[in-house]
Amino acid sequence: MAAIPELPRSVAAIAAQHLEREIIEGRLNPGARLIEEEWAEKFGISRGSFREVLRILETAKLVEIIPRRGAHVARVNRRDVEEIYILRKHLFELAYMYATANMTEEHLKVFRTIVDDMERVAARGDVVEFSALSQKFDDLVLDVADIVRLRMVVEFLGKQTIRYRYIGFKIPGRIERSLAAHRAILEAFEARDGERAGATVYDVIEWAGKSILTSVFGNGAEEQEVAPDGRARRRRQSGL
């Protein structure tokens, strides 16, 4: 049977990918209004196609569509952060333990290269590239762990996870702590010590979640918005 050719992505899907990066990487502030006419013109698509973009990103929880108020960049939600990081620390503890058991010298070479790249990126404080390399490290761990359903559960957490990682890496000292953890994990991989690898990633993910909550929500009395520089702006719980 002949292979079915890959269908081209719709213009809405391509535009959604671009807008998704603007949101995830923090170039659009939480709560920012997304005006149809302006964005449709910027992407060179119809307003109908841009509405499809908004629906795609609403499903990913990156955009909120509010009746009579239009579309806005989704605000950071305390419960989402808490739940995602509770799940991530346990899921990746398992992933890193199983990956250690399956580790080969070829795998270790790739992990060493990623950590070397992280060292160089951290030295220049590149949050975007460091976050991408951290995600690449995790993706390889999931590949090596080779538990299909574990990867499915991790992927179910969605784009919000990537967005929160970018927010987290903007917190002072976060990149340095993450880099130290990756070095320690690499040493655990080399020693074939799965328990140590799992415990290290559990601890660093738990600390990251707490740091994001403290940075964004402070004392917890008010919800806050996060500016691109990583600093938080308070807003009233009414959303006004």
C-alpha cells in the first residue's frame, strides 16, 4: 500500500504556532488582549482564520476567550501550577529511574553534549535556549525510559508546562540551580544510580514549582500577572 503523503498544515495552525511561541516565551503579557483585526493583519490571514488560531490556543490553555470581552493571553493560574508540578516531580522521578536502568554509552554521550551546551547557554543567561535544552534533556530521558504511557501522561500536561518553565527560568538563580542539578543527574547516570537520578530531578522540580508560586503569587492573597522580565504584577481576584 502506498504511503499517504503528509498534508500541509493550515494557515491557522502555522499562525497558532507563532502566537504560541510569543505567549510561551513571555513576549506577550498575561491578560493582554488579542485584537482580531490587528493579529489577522499581522499574520496576513482572515479574521475567520484567526478565530481558529484562538480556538487552538484556548484548547492549549494559553488563551482565554471571555464573552463580551474578547480573547486575552491566559493568566497564570495558581492551581494549574500546583497540579502540574505535583505531577511532574513524580512522573519524572519514575522516568529518570527507568532511564538510568536502560542507559548505554551512546545515550551518555548525547546527555553529556546537552549538558555542555547548557553550560555555554547559562553563561550568557539565554533563558529561551536554556529552557529548550532542558526540555530536550527531558525528552531524551523519556525516550530512554521507554514507557509509552508515561510519555503520554507527560504530554497530556500540555503547553502550559512549557510556559511555566520559561517563567521559572527567569527567576534569579533558577538557571544556575537547574544546571547544577543536570550535572548531578549526569553523574548519577554515569554511576548507573537510578535512585539518585530520580531523587535529584524530584527535588529540582519541586523547588522550581515552589519558586514559581512564590515569585508569581507572593503571599497568595492575590492573583498576579508575570511580566516578560520575570517580575510579577498584582491584580485583584475579580479580574479587573
